[in-house]
Amino acid sequence: MIALSKVDVVDSLSVWRRNSRVYLRLWKTEMIAPVIEPVFTFFAFGFGVGALVTSQIQGMSYLAFVGAGVLAFTVLMRVIFEVTYGAYFRMVYQSTYDAILATPVNAESLAFGEILWAVTKGVIDSIFILPLIVIFGAASSAFTPLAIIPLVLGCIFLAGLGLALTAHVFEIDHFNIFFAIFFSTIFLCGAWFPVELLPRWLQIIAYAIPTTSVIDLTRAFLTGNFAGRHWIEFFYVVAAALICLEWALKSVRKRMVV
Amino acid sequence: MRSDWIIEAKNLKKYYGNFCAVGGISFDIAAGETFAILGENGAGKSTTMRMIACRSPISEGNLTVNGYTVGADDRKIRSVLGVVPQENNLDPDLNVLENLIVYSRYFRIPYEAALERSRKLLDFIRLSEKAKAKVDSLSGGMKRRLVIARALIHEPSILLLDEPTTGLDPNVRQEIWEKIDDLRSERKITVVLSTHYMDEAEKLSGRLIVLANGKIAATGHPAELIRSRVGKFALEVREAKGVPLANVDHSITAVSRGSLHIYFGENTDELAKLMPQYGSRPMILRPSNLEDVFLGVIAS
């Protein structure tokens, strides 16, 4: 049976509201981070590395190229932390999941609420960062606000993947392996340089990782350079998001309902 | 079969892999009753509680709560159950009042009603002044009371208390018992509690089952069990290591446990006759209690 069909959205929203309440209590610290990080990433990659890169990349300056990378990297990181350490604390140390599962809320609605919240955090960050991208001159297209679409899909994909892995983690240090893989792959995914510069076999690996498509689609919206491959990437990310979402829901039930 | 059974378990089993945590138990709990599940750690108490709360899928058998079948109508069951888990799982990210308000949403209680109920409940557990306090700043007893209040936010008809006073000070235990008593008299709520404290079961419960290794070892009212299992009185002799048990006739039961000898009988005179042969060893002649039954049941 499809776990997604067991989700009760009203229940998920109750879980979402629990998390948003905690977030709003800490809003000052929560909202400073998404501004500081991308600013310094821009300093580092846009100006620092960018000064070394004199050639045009895909017909644009390095700063314009790297905008999508900065945006996607910051937003996806936020999501990853929320569904790994954040969710792990609620699941294991605080027994918040246990408390919620004693109410009519089922495991699927709980997991969906957690993912919904992680995605919301990603969206909030995107709203903060998008103007920065424009200020830094890294977004030139009128479609820029629509970059939120691939970002949301990417957030669902990584929130699902992260929560599913969290549900399989029994030792918090095991996240180190996950983060090692995550950080290694994000360097392949076309955030800081075009995937085409990689050797052929690494390109194949890079394109297999849905994050690559997320970043490429985000770049398309920021720069207005659309191509046929973007449709394939779009459906690939949608499929990855749905699969990981379903996997997360199933994994949380398996972990919590024994 | 009575029509007012609110919980009915038939041949209930729970396996974790090959391990059998609950090995086919049957019991019925009447509406308004206080029912205790007694047993040592690992006897299957919490597993049974978790199955009633629809938190742990049942492996075999049949379990109905409030007329609904566990495994099929879980949502309906959970909406009439108040659960007090063994470990306090209050939300440390929220304050005392928020803990109740946020929890009320999971039961879809409108905000105004939730606020009113929360205030009443805080009053009931005498924590009104701590409404804005952080959960971590509360004492153990306060946390426990708050968990109980949280379990009552949706006015459940059944309250599940999993080891409600384990690890609490004696005076805090009294306080919790008092609250449970208030609840029973004011709300006619059905209470199911698991415990390994005999005094708790004796004080609170109308009927009980004793679990040992996932099976029911004894069942009945505390007084009835004491009468049928061990006799009214007990003579307890300490530091009796190396001394053989006294020869007694069939009206008295003799038990030795380490350096302890215990004799159970129907009247004190008979038991008092045994005292001289122990000389100056410390001894006490007392009414039998549930602990005697429990230890007897577990030993057999």
C-alpha cells in the first residue's frame, strides 16, 4: 500500500505548526543564518574564485553562473540539517514523535508534517536569499522568482531522503557518513563549476544525482537560458522527490511502530 | 459476556522477531474500572499497554477498545485514549502551557476550547503559576503531573498509565495517586495502569493481572488474591540463613527466600507459635500483602 495515501494533511499541518511555533520563538537566530551564509559564499566563490575565472561559462560570467549554486547549496543544506539532526533530536532525544504517535496522528502524517516543515524552512531561506542573488548581480532573468519551483522539488527530494536515512540511524555519529557523502556529491552537482568539465564517467554519476538537475533548473530560471534537457531534469527531480517522500513515510513507520 | 467491557483482549500475542514478549493473554476491563497490570521488568506490561494504545501492532489475537478493533480503527481508539508513557516525553522546545495547546491540535480541539481546558488542567495539577515556565525547569513530580494533564486534554474515556510513579519520591508518589483518585471520582474515567509497585496496585486498582514472562500468572481483586494465594497473615523472619524451615501443618505455607523465611497463615496465633524457635532473630508478624502474592506467583 502506498504510504502517501495514509497521510492526513490536517494532522500533518498540526505537526508543521508545532515546528513553526518553535521556529518563531527562535526567529532571530533562525533568520540570521540564511542571510549570513550566502553573503559569505558569494564573497568566497563569486569574488574570490570568480576573480580567477576570466572565461565565460555557458555564455555568462562566473558570478552569474555561481548564483544558482549559492542559492541551492544554502537552501538544501538547511533542509538536510532539519531532517537529520533536527528530526533525530525530536525522534530520539526528546521523544516528540512518541508523544505525537499517542494521539490520532499516524506515522505517515507525522513524517509528512516533518518534511513539509523542512521544505517550508527551505522556502523561507529562498525568499531571503533571492534578493541577495539579485543584488549581487547573479540573477538577470524575469523568471528569477520561479526558481522556487526546482528548489521546492529539491527540498522535497532531500527532506525525504534525509528523513528516511534518519529513521535508519541508531547512532547520531552515523550522520557523519551521510554528510561526507552529501558534501562530496554536492561538489559534483554543478553548483560551483559546470558538470561538463568533469571526466565523462564522473558526469554520468553527477547527472544521476537529482541535486544536479535541481541546480541546473534553478540556474535556468535565474539566467533565463532554457533548453530541452530541462524538461527531462524536471521530471527526474519530481520522480526522485516522490520516491524519497514515499520512502521516508515508510521508514518512519518502520522505525516508530514496532 | 458483560456488555460494558471497554477493553477486551483475547489470546493477545506479541513477537519481536523470534522473541515472544506477550504470549497469549486474555483479559477484560469494565468501563469506569481501575485495572492494574502487574509484573517485573520485561514481563510484558509496557508491550501490552502499547498494544492497547495502538502504538505496537499485535502479532496474534484480538483486541478491542471502546468497541473498536485495534489494527483497524486505530484513529478512533486513539482519540478516546489518554496515554501517560513510562518516560516523560514533554516537549522541551515549548513552555508548560504550549505543551498542552500544541498537543490539543493533534486531537483537533479548537484553540479557544483548548486554552480553557489547558487552564483548568493546570489548575487541577496546581501548575497555573508555571504556565510560561520551561519544561526543563520543572521538578520530576511537576513533569509527571503535566504529562498526566496533557493526556487529559481531549477528555478521554480511558487513561493508560504506564508505570506512573516509577522513579519518583515517596511524597510525589502520594501526590500522583491523589490526582488519579480525583480523576476516578470526578470523571468516571477508566484507568489502566501498569506497575511493579505492589502498594500502587493495591491502593489504586479494583482488579489486576500479574504478568510473568508474557503470560498471566494470576488475576483477581487484590484482597481476593491475597486471601486465595497466601492467607491473611505473614510471619517474616530475617537473618535466618542456615536455619531449616519449621515443620508446619497444611494450614500454613512456608517459603524461604535467601536469608528470609516467610510463613503464611489464616490466624496470628498459629503463626506466633513458630516464633520461639527463631530466638532473637528479627521478625515481624503482619497482614499479608500483594507483594507476597506477587513474589509467590513469580517464584512458581
